Amino acid sequence: MAWNEEDVLRATLESLFRQSVFEKLEARHRRCEIFCIANGCTDRTVEVARDYFTRISEEHLHSNAFTARVVEIEEPGRSNAWNRFVHDFSAPEAKFICLMDADILFHERDTLISLVETLEIDSHAWVSAGRHFKDIAFKKHKSLRDRISLATSVMTGTIEGGFSGQLYCLRASVVRNIRLPRDLAANDDGFLKAVICTDFLTGELDTTRIAHAPQAAIVYEAYVTLRDVLNNQKRQMIGQTTVHVLLEYLKSLPVDSRRRLADTIKTAERQDPEWFRKLNEKHIGATRFFWQLFPGILTFRFKRLGKLRGFRKITHAPAALVGFVVTLISCWRAFRYLKSDTSPYWPKPTRQPLLNTPGLEAK
């Protein structure tokens, strides 16, 4: 899914087509489809993708194993792009559906095939995901800011059943029963986790629905400037707020409505396109203080720290404190934003070419 990614898209596509999945699919006489969902792009994203797909379809050694095309959507928005791909563009006979961002690199050549094979082996799992590394992890000389950023990633990794929305694979039979509200902001992966691990909000949390793919790994660009860090955290706080509002609403519906989640959300948007925006506005209107946007704002950093073992609880404590301060500032900014505007907030960060960092080539 791509939104104004002309500067980084070519590197992502080059990394994608070095994946071993094409060779292995061809050996099995199977095929896959690759879509670049360009949503609301105002730059050369569409042109870059089309030119690359045309060339790679002619030059790739295993071109018989894939088709590749660009789908251009006028309306911007991650949720809309996700819904259009899952429900309109993907092949009805597909067994597995992978979704990825347009600004990542694959760090393991077997990443995609590992995602698929993990679900083939584990029949209980509905989604598979791998490891994800910040590009700064590969720097020889790391600054204090780099070390704090990496320490926060270590603490985030303590979340049970967590997975990144940057790349994951879902069973098609499951994903087609999911639809994202149009005005859902960031953190769609948090919503997906809640739905998948509770059997569509009808049971207890079962994190074994999310399987770890052992040979799957990606690299993404870390937010390093103060401006980008604060803007990203503001986006995260807005996203977690909207996911909280959505889940609380869905839990109040009859069980049958939750089990038919895609139809339920589709019907709600057909009856009132502003239904989810109104839910968010109602929640914000009833929220008196910025630290009440969603449960656990003041404690989640320290809970993650508490899950670390041994000496790490001490070495990572400064990062937890810094993260706590950033969270407070970001929640205050998110609160101010939501008081005046409940539309999705998605700022573009300052870009640095990922391939300029040594050690990122796929293994």
C-alpha cells in the first residue's frame, strides 16, 4: 500500500523481487499476484511502480510465478486501500493474503515464503508475522538517541502476540470477514490483533492465533528527528484512541454481528458514512483530560519495562522514562487535535534512503 512513496518505492520493489518465494512457487507450479495499491498519490508513485513492474515481468528469472500490476485509487487512506485490496482486487481463490508497506526492505530472502509456510504448518494460526528491525540497528557507531530508540523497540517486543502492520500474512478465509472503518487512523494492526485473537470479539484473548515466521524479517526507517518522533507518537496515540473506541462499540453488538464483522461495518457505513467519526467525536467530547484518551496511557511503558529480564530492567529504564515523557507530550497533542478534528492524521517523515545503511542486504 503506497501513498506518495516515489523516493523509496523502487528500493522496496527491488528488495521484494529478490525474495525466494517466486522460485519456490514456480517449482510448485503455483502463482501469486502482486498489487501496488497507490491511494491518493500526488507524486510519481504510480509511474515508478508501473515502469518497474513492466521491466521486472520481462527480466525476472521466475516471471511465470507472478503477475504484477498497479491499482490507482483516487481516495487516500490506509483503511480504504486495505479494504479495496482485500475485498475487490485480491483473487477470490487466493489462500493467503500478504499486506506490506511501500517503504520497507526485506532482511531475509525467505521472508515471504516463511510467512506462507508458517500458516500452512500451523492450522490454528490465522496470521503470521516476522521480526522487524530499525535501520539504525545496523549502524556501527550509535548515538545516544539511537540507543534510546532501539531500547524502546526491545520493550515493545515484550507485547505478547504483537505484530507489525508493515508486513504480515493472513488466511484469506479469515481476512475476508474483516473490514476496516474508513476513518480508522493508524494502528490497524492493533485492531486486527484484537479481532483475530478473540475470534471476532466472541472469546478470550488467544495470542497463538498469531504465529511467528522464523525466517521472516524486514528493515524499516526509524524516526530519529524530534519532530518526526513526536509526530509519529501523536499519530500512534490518535490511532490507539480510535481503535479503543471501535472495539468498545463492537463489543456492545450482538454476537452474530461480531461474527459477521465485514458485513456489520459495511452496513454501518452504508447507512451513515459518518458513523465512526461520530463515535470518536462522542468519546472525545466525554474525555476531560488528555491522559484519559484510552486505558493504560500512563502505565504501558513501565509495564513493558517490567517484562524485561534481569539487568535489562535497569539498562532500559532511562528509555522507558524518555518514552513516558514523549507519550505525555504526544497524548496532549493528540487530545488537542481530536478536539478539533477526528479525521485520520498521517504526517510524512523526513526520508533517508534505507539502502545507504550498510548491512541491510537480504541474507
